[in-house]
Amino acid sequence: MANRPSATSLDSLRVRDWTPRAQRVNEKDRDLRTRFAVHDRDDESRRDWDIAAEEFKAELEAFYTPISAALSLVRGGDRRAVDHLLDFLEADPCR
């Protein structure tokens, strides 16, 4: 059997307020777009854009990790993980 998170391990990932995470993702996205607009200006601008891209990627991965874990559990038949998915959907963090 593949290494899947348990429902109890999801408790530590459960996010009661998705808004701060969504705000961080949106901030990193704005920064990335701003830096892209000038990324070909010089070497420093290119490095800044590269760093912004890595930061955005890391923030996005952190944002979706709990959701991926919950989906994995639901696919494995663990209905308790549905609560984690409902928390995410009810918060509507991507609006």
C-alpha cells in the first residue's frame, strides 16, 4: 500500500482559516508578475524574478498540500477526510 496520510495526520494540516494562506499565494503571484515585467532588464532583475518564482511555487505547494492529502484519503475510502475538503470549499479561498 502506498504511503498515504492518515486522517489523524490531517488534523495537523487542517486549516480552519484558509484566507491567510490564499492571501500569501496571491501576494507571491503579484510579486512574480511584477518581477516578470522587468526580468530581462539586467542580471539582478532576472535573479529577482527567479527567486520570486521559487517563492511562489513554495507557497502554492504549501497551500495545496492539505487538500492533496485529503483527496488521497477520500480516494482510499476515508470519509472523515471529506470534512477537510468541505472546510476548504466553504472558505472559498481562491476568490
